[in-house]
Amino acid sequence: MRAETASAREALQWRIAVCVLWLSIGLYLFSLSGIAVCLDPGECQRGWVALAFGWVGVSRVEDLAWFANPLLIFGWLLAPSGARFLSGPFCVAALLISGAYLFATKVVGPGEAASVRPIW
């Protein structure tokens, strides 16, 4: 009886983990369609553009927030393989690194740097 209960509990935990993983991926993909940054009132970039070309501008501490994307994707890839104990730290590291963007005071665009107010 206990083996059946433990097995059912593990199956439920696995289903919950898979649902959370797909919810996370879905929200991430949905966020790519939104506006990521506006350098000028009429010049805004979508999230997928920032994802595709963000690695080009990595030169300051604030720009290092882009590296949260590969960490998050690597964490997602580890999750279904049974290495959930490794997946969690990668996803948490992605969350912490992406927080660096909240403290950005300059955003570099195609022309020159634009000053912005930190969100915090």
C-alpha cells in the first residue's frame, strides 16, 4: 500500500513539474512578442529582437542580463532529463542575472546610448 502511495505521489509531482515547465516556456514565448525596450518614443524593440541580437551589445554589466536567456533554456533542457536538482539552480541563476537589467541607467541602441531611469 505504501509503495502505491509513494508511486502515485511521484507521478503527481512529475505531472506538476511538467505543467510548471510548459507554463514557464509558454510565458517566456509570450513575453517575446511584447516590447522589451524603447530608446525613443517611436523606436521600440520587441522581445524577440532583443533575444536575437542582445548578445551583440554585451559590453557593460547591465548588458550581462542577456546571458539569463541561455541559462534559462539550459535549465529547461535539464528538467525533463531527470536532473531537476541541476535545473533549479540554473533557472534561479537566470532570474538573478536578469535582475541586473532593473538597475540599468543606460541602454545602447543602434546610434548612441540612451539614458533611462532604473525601474526600481
